[in-house]
Amino acid sequence: MIASHQTTPAPEVREWSYLRTAYEQARSAERAYDAENIDPKVDRLEDIPHDVSEESERLADVRDAAEDALMAYPAPDAAGFALKYMIAHGAGRYTDCWNGLLEADARRLIEKEANTSFEAAHAEFLRLRAIELAFTETSSLAMADAFDAAIEATQAAFDAMLAIPVASARHVGAKLAAMVEFYDLPAIGIDRDLFAVVTAEIDTILLGKDAA
């Protein structure tokens, strides 16, 4: 039997998928019923048969409830955020009651992207640093050029990693650890400009101060 390599979606992704499906089904049911039973040429609601109007309103209430549930749930990615934005503001619609939720989603997704970028940059720094240290242990004149190239690559990766803003105490700690390890010095001896960058992040994240 061949083992499956498919991964199970995270709980928040499954919940989002469930809410999105419920919303799309409710919206489709409402639109289909109205298209089949309400003449688009009718200008006045009172000209719509009572039973048709009641059922249309019921379906609209179901869609409203599904819409509210979906909008209240954090979007798992940019595509989810785009859907929520289109629900609120697409096709000329302007539902400002959801602006706060949309702003919170945007901030969270930006932070998530920054965290992902930092982790990739941090992993690349560690990889190149390991190569540099391997050259140090087996250095020879014949490998001098390769060793210099490894140092330059590590420095570039270190600078790139440090330049990425972080939004968690764990990532601030990773920056500090990389600085201490890279310079092979106690924190007090680290380049002051580099240390100032991380110190500002510590103030913002750990001490709750507003970023300057």
C-alpha cells in the first residue's frame, strides 16, 4: 500500500472553507430563486406575490447570516481577504460596518507574510553560516577564494535577514542569537547600528511601545 503524502488542512482553513461554502450556497440559492420568480421589470415590492416575497426574504436572511459568519472569521490568506473585500465593496456595494474586520485581516496577513519572509531569510543565513564554518575547519590556501566567497554570502544573508521587520518575540530572539553567533561576541560588543534595529523591535514587541 502506497502511503499518501496529502496533508490535512489546518483547522482554521477547514473552518474557513466550510463558512465560504455555506455562504456561496446561500448566495446561489437566493439569486436562483429571485431570477426564477421575480420579474426584473417589477418596480414595486408590493407587486411581487406575497408568498414569493416571503421566500425571497427568507433566503436573503439565510445569506445574510452566512455572510456575517464568513466576514467575522479571519481570512487565512490573501485570496480569502480578497473575497471578503469583494463581499463588502464589490459591484458598487459599500458596507462600512466591516471595515474594521477588513483592516484587522490586512494587518494580520501582512504580519504573517513578514514572519514567513524572516523565517526563510533566517534559514538561509544559518545554511550559509554552516558552510562558512565548514571552510574554517578545513581551510587551506587552495580554498581561500571559496572561503572569501562564503564569508561574503553569509554577510549578505545576515544583512538581508536583519533588514526584515519582525513581529514576534521569538523572531527578535532569533535575530539576537544570530547577531551574537555571527560576530562571535557578547551582545554588548555587537555593532551599535545593528543592535539598535533589534532594540527598537524589542521595545515595540516586548514592551508594547509604539514604533518610532
